[in-house]
Amino acid sequence: MAKTDTNYPITSLAKKGVVGHLAVTATVLILMMAFGIIMLFNQGGLITISPDLFYSIMTVHGIGMIGMASLGGAAIMWYFLSKYVPLNPKVLMVNLVLSVIGIAMILIAAFVFKFSDAWTFLYPLPSISAKQHGMAGAMFFLNGVLLIGVGFLIMYLEIGRKIAKQYGGLMNGLGWDMIFGKTDKHYGPPAAVVASTMVVICNSTAILAGATVIVMSIVNILNPSIVFDALLAKHLTYAFGHIFANATIYMAVVGVYEILAKYADRPWKANKVFLIAWNFSTLFTLMIYTHHLLMDFAVPKWMLLIGQIFSYANGLPVMVVTAYGALMIVYRSGLRWDMASGLMFLAMFGWVAGAVPAIIDATIVVNHVMHNTKWVPGHFHTYMGLGVTIMIIAFMYYYNKAEGNRRDHSWDRISAAFYTVFFLGLTGSFLYAGKISAPRRWAVHLPEWMLSDIVGGISACFILAATISFTLRFFANVKYTKTANTSEEMIQETTNLMKKTS
Amino acid sequence: MYQQLAWILTVILVFALAVVFLTIARKTARRVDYQPIQEKGYRIRKYWFISLVSVMVIATFFSLRNLPYHDATAAAASGAKVVNVEGYQFYWKLSQEEFFVGEPVQFNVTSMDVNHGFGLYDENMQLLAQTQAMPGYTNVVDFTFTKPGKYQILCLEYCSVGHHVMVKEIVVKEKGGASDGKN
């Protein structure tokens, strides 16, 4: 095992917070996957639900999956970051409580008050819907999302404040002191700190943008005579939605850095190239939401060109540094594959594989004939399902192993194989549907689009079965995890376990 | 064409990625010193980085030469037929619904309520062009039909529970002829 820069113990309350986040993540994930299957089978003509219900389910599926990935990513980030930075675990619990209340409000909005304006709730749609169906649904939904945003913002403020205190300024968390030659150190802060700093900067910005557009929508609902610019609202919506969704993987990737380095017994240090890559990732992630506006011809052309060019560039840090680093660190390392290490490695493939159709679609001439087709969910299901979600599942197994000495079962590997193969089937069906121009977010499909829906729906059934298996195994094993051991003890336990298994 | 290109490129690149990851995953059993791997890895990375940047620069150069954004001067010079398109929940209203092959058309697209997406589909339900229909803004799409037939305009931005019924058929005829191309 490699020596780590462990300084602080992970408190009992922090562990409870981490497990709480993972429990909510897994529960929401299973529910949202079931909703996804219902939508695909309805589109494929195998079942029939009303369009109203379809779009309510679609709304919940979208926001639920983003929320799930954010909660799971936050669990990973907090768990590893708290080794290097003394975080207040009460803040993590506050985030959990506010998120659960927010989720409940969103479910009430959709299934009691039939809110169905999609998770992007593009202004002025909530106001128009409120006039037609009453304002309760929109109010529950918008305030629910706002509450979740407040929870995350509080968490990011705590993380940002502690990183700034520990490293002499927030930007030193991104290694600015080293990049600009203000220190003689050869390496910057641990990768977990670098990634967390990036997420704090990006997601705090995203939440403020989201809160602004939510407040605008609420004001417009309460007083329709107060109107806002629809294009400004769209900018704010995607500045929130794109960045927040994108940053889920930057939280979860902390687990890749920590776990692969530990298993490979090799250091994953933040050298200058690494730090520069993460600084550019921060900048690009903040900028490239404009690729969602490529078909809004009223947007200034220079901004749209930025959307294409910097979307291309945003692929570089992951392809040249993070994914490439993952390949290097495991190569000829003597690493033993288990659920944690194997899935973290697989997730790096999922991340890069998901970036490919995204980069292609960010090309303006391609976007002109593929935007808002099923190509788009094809990209982000790869990114989210084979990237972020796999990282979260890998962390669940790591947590139970590190904290509770629990071992993998052969059934876990079978579930992982099923999940991977059928997820490729699901994303393949989405991308193919995009190729044949099937529009996204249509409750009812034409016969020529239905085959891809059925293939996707059947694939999703196997994915759901595998996910239920992962979740049951997590819940079954998490009770064995201790609640008060230190990080040093955890490392020792993992070392002993590795020796035993080898 | 772009849809086919995107699909083929994605399949090839994702397959290549899978091969790389699987190959490396199979080469982890024997442990060797990390230092030489890092030195060699960083050397290869330089070329990998230069290759990726080169591909991106070339793709940018060629793809930006033919942007779909409205060129008022070119449209005026071609004498394009101007068509006003308004999106409503859940229907399209066009100032003209019949067009001719070879005739440049300028669609001025807006919305009278919420965001919609103007998606122009051919008879094979292949997406040919699109823009967003936004309240308070007019987005202009220039298009010249090359084949006669019945085309569809589908809504491509979610606009509430009738989103999927927001379809409008338009007809394109040969100049002075019928929509099926048989004069």
C-alpha cells in the first residue's frame, strides 16, 4: 500500500453522513431506473401510460438522476477529502436532510400536483403551466430544487472555507502557488483537494445561476406581469444544469484517484501538468454550457463558437491527464482487481466513452441535425451510467471493504458484467435512435423509432436487476462497518485484506 | 450525412477505447518499477496530446466553414422566400405551407408562449435542420429543398404535455409540378 497524506481521522458522524448519502443515492437510483424503463416501454409501445404521467415521470427521472449522482459524488468527495481537510460533519448531515426534504417536495410536485415541466423547467414554462394547472406543482418543484441547492451550497462553502484555510487561499487548492512558482514544492495538494476545489468553484457558481432562474420563475408565477428575458433565463438554466450535472463526475473521480493509487501502491501526485489540467477543467466547465444553446441563433456567434471550441478542449484534461493517468497507474502495477478497483477503472472508460458523442454533438454543423434527438441522452447516459454511477457503486464496495472488511462475492462480478454489457446496449440504443433522428422527450414514438426503445427498455431491466443486487449487497454489508476507526486503521485493514486475498 | 458520420465515428472510437482499456487491464498482474513507466508514459503523452489537439484544430477549421447560422446578405442576394413560423402549445402556424424545389427559403422562427424547437424532417423522418423557437426572439433558418414531397415540422424542445403532438406537414413541389415529383 502506498503511503498517503493522511492527517485527520474520519469521524463517526461523517461516516454516518457518507452512508446516509449512499443509502439515499442507491434508493433514488433504483426508483429512477424503474421510471426510465416505464418511459422506454411506453415509447416502444409495449405499455401505455398517459402523456401527463409520462412527462411527470420524465421530470422526476431527470432531476432525480442528477440529484442521485450529486449525492453519491458528494459522499465520495467528503469521505476522502476529510482525510486531508478537517471538515465539519454536521454540514454533511445538513446537506442530507435538506436533500431528502427537497426530493420529497419534488415527488409531491410531480405525483400529487402533476408537475411535468422537465428538470430544465425552461422559463416561462412553469408560469404557463401554473396558469393551466395551478401553482402548487411548480412551487413544490422549484422550492424543492432550491432547497437541495441550498444544502449543496452550504456544503461547498464549508469545503471551500476549510481548503482556503489549510492551503492559504482557495486557489492554492488548485495549485496556483506551485503553478506560479510561489513555492518550492514539487507537487501540489492531494488530488482529492484539487478536484474538490474545482467542484466548489464550479458548483457554487452553478447553484447561484440556478437559484437566480428559480427565483425569476417563482416571481413570474406569483406575478405574471413581471416578466424576464427568455434567453437570459435559458443561459442561467444551462449554466446551472450543465455545470451541476458535469461536476458530479468531478466529485466522484476523487474515488478513482484515491482507490486506484492505493490498490496499485503507486502515488498519484498532483504535478504541474495535473494542476494545469484541473485549472483548465475548471475554466472550461464554467464556459461550455453554451453548447446547449448552439441552436439558439439569437445568441452572439462568438459565444456559440466558444461552445464548440471549448467543448472540444474540455475533453483534453480527462483524455490526456485523468484517464491516461488511470491507465498508467495500473499498468504493470501488480494491482488485484476487485469490485472497487475494477469498477473505478471501468468508470474511467465510461467517462471517456461518454465524452466522444458529446464532443461530436458539440460540433455546430452536427448539432444542427442532432440536437434534442436521442443522441443527447445517449451521450449523457454513457457519462452518467458508465461513469459517475459506476464510480459510486465502486465506492460502496470500497467503503464496506475498508470500513468493515467485507469481501466481494462472485455474484457481484456477475452483476457488474450484466450492468456493463446491458448499459452499452442501452446507450447504443439511444445513440442509434439519435442517428435516425428520433426526438428526445416525446411520450409517443413513431413505429420506426420503437425498436430502439424496446432494446433500450429490455437492456434497462437487466441494469436495474444488477443495480438492485449492488444495493442489497451494500445494505447487507454496511452494518458490519465500524463507526469510529481512524483512517490509519482503515489503511491497515485494507493492507491486511489485500495480503490475505493475495 | 452528419448523423451517419457521428454514429460511425462514435462506434469506432468507443470500440478503440474499449480495446485500450481492456489491454491495459490485462497487463496488471506483474509488478514492475513505476519510474520507467512514468518516464515513457509522459513521453507518449506529449504525442497523444499533440495528436488530439491537431485533430481538434482540423475538425474546428473544416466544421466552422459551413455554419448553419443565418447570413442576411447571402439570403437577400438569393431572393429567398421569407416564411414566418410561430410556435404555440401545441401547434405550428406558418405564413406559407407550400414550397418549391430549388427555391431558397428563409424561415423566421419564433414562439408565442414557451420555448419550442423547430425541427424540419424529410419524408424518411430524417432531421434536416432546426432552430429554437423562443418567445421574444426570432431565429432564422435558411433552407433550400432539393426533393419534392411531404415534409414534417416537429417540436424539438420540450414544451409540456402536448409536446409530441406538435407536428406540422408542409408540401414541397417541383417547380410548376406536383409534390410527388411526377410532373
